[in-house]
Amino acid sequence: MIMSFIFAWLFLPVAMFKVPGIPAYTKMSAACYGILIATFIFNPKRISSFKFSWVDIPMVLWCTSPFISSVVNDLGAYDGFSTTQVQIVTWGVPYFLGRIYLDSFAGLRQLAVGLFLGGLIYIPFCWYESRTFSSLHILVYGLNTGRDASQSIRYGGYRPQVFLEHGLMLGVWLMTACLMGITFWRTGVKRVLNQPIVLLLSFLLITFIIARSTGAYTLFLLGLVILFVAWQFRTAILLWILILGICWYLYLGVTGTFPNKQVIDTLSQTFDAERVASVKFRFDNEEILGARARENVMFGWGGFARNRVFDEYGKDISITDSLWIIVFGLQGAYGLATLTASILLPVISFCVRYPAKLWLRPMVAPAATLAVCITLYMFDSVLNAMVNPIFMLAAGGLATVSVKPKQATTAQINGQMAAIS
């Protein structure tokens, strides 16, 4: 299951095929359909092993929120069912697969290993694109992902993308892989694929640097500090602060009280003008999109671009760069709250069940780093709209180990981690 998800994410094309009666066929829906069908045929006990829990409630509410928005806006039940199907495939199925497959610390560790190896696999492809200033996606598949060519040039070089939707998405992927590698090194792993982990991690960090993603750099440093404090001082206080900060930011965004100008002035003192201009552009668009969303604040405007802002000539003057503002406009405060809870509640329940004093245990450490990375992904969604189902896969696994009876996980926590091979 892990190999299928990671292979689909890393190597299938960024393409969409519309099939009547089901959501659009994409790289990740292909993985979801394939894994579900294989599970029903070859391992149906996995399906029957699922037990609904309180931690699953936000995901159910989030997956059904498009139907409510469609009905409230008189768009019809058919539109509601169609958009709900898309939501289920994009978010619900990866979460469900994580719940039934990554149901132990061993399973979450295997996912962490897969993420680290996935980062290593991408090293030569990133170096090739950065060196040749060319797109492997166009070279292999003959398809353009729709990215503006100007966004590929950063800091005097070419920002690689490989087979992902955007260079920003690649940066977050490599950031996650680097944090996983550091976690394995910190918990005593010496060799990976019969090679010294320090050597492989060094190459991965260099590749992460040439990814030229300022946002991913910031997320990486933040994640590293959170893990260092947790490991050294046995407290997850910084992770809790980040979670509260995300929720506070979203509250300010929904109410329209976020101090955009003050934040831009502060950033101008640290970052270059190009990066600050990019953040300002996002804030400006969020301001007009937020005003539009607040006209129908509870359940949003539904589909058909009714959440966008147009001038008197019918021209769209708004750009939706952030996942949170898209959700706020489409499904309102209800949808935004359920999405946030779907992503962060598994992390919160994990941190309550397994405090930071356990995060250096070999079996717990990968799961704890996954919890940090999921939170960093939610933080990234404040500024970007990079939907990555693999984080929901991890969230499903965290939810499972968080609600399992205590005696079912004690042996794993006290166990020793085998070498990666």
C-alpha cells in the first residue's frame, strides 16, 4: 500500500481524465481505486477490521460538507453528490487506508521509511532538472503541468519540479524526507540500503537546498527546532504553540481581522523583496476572497466559481493561492473547521496519548515526526494550496494508534527498532 501511494505520487503524470459518474481520474485517485479494489479482493479482513471512533468524526463532516454547501446554495443534490465524491476520494480514502493499514507503530515506521527512500529516489531527478533547466514531466509525458515558467527561476537557478504539480510541492516532499532521515539517524540507525545514513542524508539535504523553496526551508527549520526541543527537553510545547497559532490565524482570517500590513512590514526586515512581494500578493487576494466568503460565512458558496470575485466586466480579479481560503469560500467556516480538525485532531490525540518523553523511543520516533510533518503541512496550507493525500494517509495511521487500547501498543513502544534494509 505504501509503495503504491509513493510511486503514484512521485512518478505518475500530473494529468486528469474525466470519467462519467466518478470523480476525475488523477494520479492519486488511481492509487486509491487500485488499493481499495485490491483490498476488497485479496484482504477484505482489513475493511472489516475498521472500527469507527470519535477521532473520525471531523473527516466524516469534512467529506460531506460539499453536499451541505450545494443544498444550502440551491445548486441541487446532484451537484452535492458529485462534489462529495471528489472530497471522499481526495481526502477520505487516503485517511481510511491509513486507518486500516497503518494501524501500529510498525506500520507508521514503514511509512516513514518509504518517505525517506522516496526522497532519496528523487535526488538524481532533481539534480538533472536543476542542471539542465528542463522539465522531466514534459520530456517523459509530453504534458505541461500549467506552472508559469517564471516560477521555475529562483535565486539565480532552476527550481526543480520533477513529476509533481509544483516546485513548492517538491520542497515540502523533500523537507519531509529530510526530517525522517534525521529522525532515523537520531534514533540510532547506522545504514540504509547498505550505505551509511549520514552520507545519504547529506546528499538529500543538498538536494533539498537546490530545490530553492523558501517556504520549505522555513518549515524544515521549524520542524527541526520542534523535534530538537522534544528530544532534548521532553516537551512538545512548540508543536502545541504551532497548532494554536494555525487555529488563531484561521480564526483571524475568517473574521477578517488579520493584521496583513504589520506582518508584511515585519517580513520585509528579514526576507528579500521578491519573497515578501509573493506573500503580500497572497494576503491581498485573501482579503478580497475573505470578504466574499463572509457574505455566506457558515457554509460558503459551493461550486461554479461562486466564491471568486469578478469586476464589472465579468473578469476574475481574484487568485486562490491558499488552501484555507479556497475551502472557506467553497464550504464556509463549517468546511474550514472540519478540514482543520481532520488534519490536526489525529496529531493532537497522538500528542496527548504519547507525550514527548516517548519521542526518542525507536518505535515511537517516526510516528512523532509524522505528527510534526502533518502539522507543518497544515501550516503550509495557510499560504499554499498543495493537496497531498500522503499526509492524510499518515493522519489516518496516527488516529488508529491514538485510539487503540493502551496494552495493544505498550509492547511496540518498548521494542527495539530493526535496521532498515
